[in-house]
Amino acid sequence: MKLLTCIVTTVVTAATSVTAQDSIPILRSSMASGSERLALYSYTQYLKSNQSISALNAVNDQMQRLAFPILNGLPQTGVISQQGSVAPVLSYDDNINGGNQNASFELGGFTFEGSPETIAKEGIVVGAEVGGTLRYAYGRGRFLDVSGGLSAIYSPKHDLSKYAASLNVCSKNHIQGWTYVDFCARANGQSMSLSESVSYTASTAVTQLFSFAGYDHEATATLEQSYFEDYDQAQFGSALTTSLGTLGSVAVGFEVGEDVDDTLHLNNRFYATYNTSAFQRPVSFQIERGLYDGGTFFGQDRVDETFTLGLRTRVSKQITVGITARKNDSSVDFYDYQTIGFSFGITGFQF
């Protein structure tokens, strides 16, 4: 009997050890996915087979950030975290002034040349950005998430400046189990020498986390109402983020937009993001295809199909680099273009 007990104990221990080892890559890919909720979900799955002190401490930290108190199960209220940052900006901008990508267009057998001042200017820009975040808990698993920022960049080559501002406020709420509902409001503004724009967005999102086929997943459905200067539009979107273990994580999603008359607007958008590592550095790939219609150009219907490819990696703790290639195929030749942009992210000063 003792021998049988010993054998059973050994087998169970070995199986538990293998399960724990198998779940480590899933946990790591969830943490690298950028989703705090997916990371917490994978942590809890990992703890089922490995209740180590270090894992429990990591889960505790993650739960505290998401307004889930550990001690006594009492609701946590008050400030969870707050942070400000100031960082330099160095990048290659393909449209500093908000101009047209092409200098001329043909209409009725005639060629029309645009004014040189209205052509898009590109080049290296320098500047700075400031930002801040605040997270305030008002119940168990429920908190207010506020973030915002300002940026200003300058092109020495063209003597041009570009400014941007953003503010995002979200009420994030745990409902039950692994189901969440979020309510968000966002404002964005941009000012360039040839154009200015301001937009507002209100959205509601439902998120569900689950395990399937040996992987951890996060599924989200979003209903959004956007307010632009020239029109308003409702949009519906959905996304699925999956932890693939040693292969990394992948997120796929789509958006469809409400029809808007006489204005170029989003018809639909599909995208995929893949996060992995190479040479012990995180690497992110993104591909996106968007279709825009509803516009006109001198009586000609305008439909644009935009393709975007992006690559981003961190070369050190302080520096990230990225490259983005974009191609726009339009039914109006004047709006056809291909561009490439580069960015260098510098951590800067945090307080």
C-alpha cells in the first residue's frame, strides 16, 4: 500500500509539474499581449497547478491594479495608481502640414496643378510629449481609468509645427466570473499648418475571457458613436486576443461603420496584430486593411482602400523603434499614395 501511495503521489506530482511548465509560455504571452485582464486570467490558470509564493505575489499585484482587493475581500476604493511622464520625440513624419499627397490631378482631359503650399511635407521631426494616467477604484473590480497627453513636434527642414492632444476616460466594470463591461469617452485634437481637426467618441464594450483548445483568449465586442466636425457615425467592432505560448500572442478584429451620405467615411476595417520575440527583444507586427466610401470629387464617386503594415520592437529599456508603410488605392487618382514613416520612442522622465 505504501508503495502504491508513493507511485500515485509521484505520478500526480510529475503531471502537475508538466502542466505548470506547459502553462508558463501561455502566461508569458498573455503578459506580453498588452491586456491586463488576459494576463490576470492566465495567472489564475497557472496558479491551479503551481501555487508558489512568487506566483501568488504576482497575481496579488495584478489584482490590485484591476481593483480586486485580496485581504478580507473588502471593496477597494481610492486611487490605485497615478503617473506622469515627459519624453522627447524623434520620428520621420510623412505629412507634417496636413497637405495633399499628390501635386496634380487630371479631369476632363486637363491636368490641374495644385499650389506648392498645399502639398504634404515630409521629413524628420523633433519635439516633446507629456502625459499622465490616473486609476481610481470605486468598487470591487470597478474603477475609473483616465489618461491624456499633449505633444508638439517641429520640422527644422520645413519650419513647420504640429500639435496633438488626447483625453480618454473609461469606467471599467467587472460583472461576474470573467465578464466585464466598459464605458468610455474619448476626445482627440490635432493642429497642423493646413488643417485642424477635433473628434469625440463614446463607446460601450463587453469583454469575456475563456480557455479553449489549450489557449487563453479574450473576446471583446464594442459599440461606438463618433462625432467628427463634418458628420457623426456609429460603428460596431469585435476583437479576439489569443495567447499562443512560445509562439507569442495574436489579436484579430474588425469594425463596420454606419453609412453616411456625401462624406468619405469608414465602411469597414480588418486588422491583425502579432506579438512575439526575436533576439530576446519583443517584436510586434500589424497589418490592416480599411475601406472608406461615400465621398465625391468633382462629381466622381470616391472609394479608398488603405493597406497598412507596421513593425515595432524595443532595442533597449529606454528606446523603441518602429516603421509603418501605408498604401492608399483610390477610385480618384489624385488620392493614390504610398508612404513610409519611422518612429523612435524614448522613455523619458516619469513621475
